[in-house]
Amino acid sequence: MRLKVLCLLAILCSIFFVFLPQKTQAQPSSTKKNTVDSINKQDGLSFETAVIISETSELKGLNAENKWIKDHYLNFKLKTQTLSMHDNKPFDVITIIVPTDKEIKLYFNIENFYNKF
């Protein structure tokens, strides 16, 4: 009886892990160009590879930033968000914490919507 219970438990655990989502970071879709310019080198990990937000109003621009983060990082926690100028362009620098407790700084070029209400 005990062996049957252990076998059943092992099978249930196996099924659980097979269907458990494995990725913590999604790949950008090349078809999404509405709110974020989708170029492979725009991973948002530096000023040079910052995600360019195409929106022209502040509310839509902030929503596009949040959507990009949610599309690329699962189960993140927001740590900080700061405004930074680089090469005379405004950037949002957002620090998130991913499930492995690693901090990641994401850079968004916000010149298209900065100070536009």
C-alpha cells in the first residue's frame, strides 16, 4: 500500500513539473510595433539597447513600459523607477527583482512621450 502511494505521488509530481511554466523571460515578438519598437537589440539592459517607447502621451507611454516588462519578465517585483538623461534624451530606468532575487535594470527611451500629457 505504501509503495502504491509513493508511486502515485511520484506520478503526480512528474505531471505537475511537466506542465509548470519553465521560462522566466519571454522573447520579444517581432510583430508588436504598436507601442514599443521591436528590434532584437532592444533588450532594455543598457542605454544603448534601451527599449524605445513609441507612444506620444505620458499615460500610454507608462502603460507601454509596464506591458513590455510584464511580457518579458514573469513574477517580477518593482524595486525602483528613476528618470535619467543620457545623450540629451530622457530615459526611465526601472529596477526589477526577478524570482531568483536577481536585480535587473531596464532602460526605456521615453523621448516620444516625456512631458507630453
